[in-house]
Amino acid sequence: MKTIKRIFLVRHGESEFNVNPVIGQTRADHSIKLTTRGQEQAELSGSFLLEWLNSNVSPANYGRIRVWTSPYVRTRQTSKAVSSAVRGWILDIRENILLCEQQFGLFDGIPVHELHNKFPEEAAYYDKCQRDNGRFWGRFPLGESRFDVATRIHQSFGTLHRDAERHGIDNVIIICHGVTMRAFLMMWFHLTPEWFDDEPNPANCAIRLIEGGEDKGYIFNGFETE
């Protein structure tokens, strides 16, 4: 029975929100685009991945790697750039809504210092969760908790396993978001909520490798927002 050999987890490139969070007050999160620098970062990470594949993966997998992406604009843009760089290795690009970013609900785009004025009861509840080491469980009003993200990410695993078993697709590239990447790692390796909260968010376009059932860490460190 075929099993998954490698999963490359890739965070999207620098977004408009990364450099100007105020944009979140007037633009829906799913519509946020890459900056010009973010587009360049995606192309560079794709070039790195091409070199890595050429050096480490059997030519038998040439043209057999599937890309899965979150359907957000910034991840679509990143997946297009990365896939273009490694196009000879790619079978196709598919979208999965389960890979999208955490839903921040009423708090989306609101500066932290304004939350208690705009949503005093909801902000007090979220503060209580954080004080009691429960950020993982705290649900944003009309949005999701990190628990919710981890739960839906786990639902995507069946598709990956079926691709490997039925179609021999045992190398996968997943283009997603910072919280999504951490949720994926937590659920894949059966880690704890405390691990999730302590694990730093990856840099833009960072690439983390799961190989042979082991977390190999970041093979490309990505780019910090300037």
C-alpha cells in the first residue's frame, strides 16, 4: 500500500495585511493579495524548491507531485508562482477550502487596543482564555478558535492518504497560512495544544518538510516582514 513520502508545507508570501494591518478593516481576509515583494518571495521559494527536488527526489516522481492550496487570493498567487518554478514536477494544482486561514470573525482587522472598546464582552472572554493558558480554545466571535482550525485541517488528511493509495501521489506541496501550517503539524504528529501555542508562526514563504513520517523542520526559512 502506497503511503505519503513527503509533504512540503509552504506559507504564502508577504501579503498586503502583513505590511498594513489596517487594510483588514475594509477588505475581507480571503481577498487580501500578495505585495510585489510577496510575489518575488513566492518565486524565490519556488526556485529553492526546484533545486531541492532536483537534488533529493527520484526522477520517477517527475510530474507526479500534486499541489494543494487554500483558495484565498494570496495562497492562490503563491501556489501559481511556486508551481511555475517547479512545473516539470507538478501533476496539477487543486484547492481545498479546509486549508484556509483561521476565521477571525468580528475581530478581523481590528487593532488589539481597540477590541475592548468595540466588543467589550467578547474581548473579556478571549482575555480569560489567554490568561488561563487557553488561547488554543478561545473562539473569536463569529469566527474560529485554533481548536476549530485543527479539527477541520484533520479532515483534509483523508484526501492525502487516498491520493497516495489510489493514485500513487506520495509527494505533496501544500500552500497555506501560518495558523494552518501549525494546525497541520499538530494533528499530523499528535502534538498538544501547548505545543501549538508555543510554536512560532512561520515566516512568509517558509517551507517545512515532513519526510518519512518525521518532521524535518524548515528547509527554507522564508522571509520576515520588514
